[in-house]
Amino acid sequence: MLKTTTILAAGLIAFASGAASAQDASRDTVIAVVNGSEITLGEMIVTRAQLPSQYQQLPDDILWEGVLDQIVQQELLAGQLSEPTSQIAILLSTQKRSLMAAEVIDRLTNQAITDEALEAAYNARFADAALEEEFNAAHILVDTLEEAQAVVARLGDGADFAETAREISTGPSGPNGGDLGWFGVGMMVPEFEAAVIALEVGQVSEPVQTQFGWHVIILNDKRQKAAPTLEQVRDELAAQIQQEAIAKALEDLAASASITRPEPGAFDPAILKNVDLLSK
């Protein structure tokens, strides 16, 4: 953070601090003048907004002094150049383009993301979508087919599944009776998932091999996964609407624009790393 030492001198105009009413100020309100160059309240607000997050929490009076000092010092230093260098001119042009593009994106977003658009996007995705199934299962994991077959026989003789899992399962869920909780399609390896889907509630599977070993699975329950509420997916839908609006705007703009691109191979792509060109 810049020092808050006051460096305002005779070249700076006086500004009313305690007596000035916030409602009388605007972005164009002149706060200080350095060698004839005005520093406005708008410039101070932008500078404060660009500070790292750790500085945003400082008291307002500290930030006021620090921001003002920073801009005054920058103005004193900038005054040593009569004209922007070619590199600065390129940077300013690039930044101006970026900021103007961001402003257009903000406007597109504000126009596109409405309650009606969000509801339409929600209905398009979830209203007629088939509800996914979720499964609640447990398993006993062993190293060999023979061990898995012995587990199936043991369970067939009436052994308790959870107790058996705690006793012999090598998987991390073993101490918890093999319980895997609720999971949806795509969350388990394909061989395990296929075996679970084929089971009826309460049924124990035959041995199933995966990359982890041999499993004996019991399906405890299954249910249809409820669709999320609009509020739960609002941000996701808003991002989708924004992307679609920007893509459509760019498509329309490109279709009506005159765009000339270099021929393939006209430039070596590595030239982008040659920052020395900026100062030539």
C-alpha cells in the first residue's frame, strides 16, 4: 500500500472534507489539481476499486489518503513525459478496446438475463427431462473371485451384510458396513454401475470384477432424483444465457462486418513473444 504521507503542495486546490456533502459530489468533482491536471472523484473511485482485496478492508479515511497520494504521485511522475511512448499508446488502445467490449457484454447480459429468460431456460432443461435414478448400495470388496464367491455363499446362509463387510471387506467403506450412500449414474466405474442397475432392492449381486478387485453388492434402495429448483441453478442458467447472448451478438456482428485476416503462415506465431517490438 502506498504511504499516506501528504504531498499536496501549492499546486493542489483545497477541497472540503468534513463539510462537503456526499450527495453534492459527482464523478466529475475535482478533488485536487497537480500542475494544472485535475484529479476527479471518479478517478479516485476507480483507483480504489482496483486495489487488491486486502486493502479494500482498510478504514475509509486511510484509503482516501492512500488513493489520493497514489494518484498525485502518479501525476507527478507522468508529468515528466511530454507525450505517451509508442508502447503506452498501444497499451491504452488495447485497454480501451477491452473495456469497451466489456461494457457491451454487460449491456447484453443485463438485457438477456431476465426472470422470463431464466424461467424459459429452466423449463427447457428440466420440465420434460426424464428424472435420473439414484441408488443406495453397499458392497464387500475382496481380492479374488474365490473370496467373492465365498462371501455370496456366506450371505446366502443368512450372514448379515454389514457385519460381513466390517469383518472382511478391503475397501475404505468396510468399517462402515460397506455403505456407499446415495449415488447417481456416472459416479461409479461402469462394471459396478451396471451391476447395481440390474439389481432389485434388497438383492445381492453375484461377484463383480472392477479395477479395484471383486465386489459383492447389495442394493438397499433406489429413487428418482428430483429436479433442482430454479434458485439452485439460477447462476448456471444465467451463465448459459449470457454465453448464448454473446455468441449470437458476435455471430450477427461478424456477419455484417468487414474483417480481413492474414493468410495462413504469413506470420510466425512466436512473434507474439517479441515484446521488444513495442518500443520500436
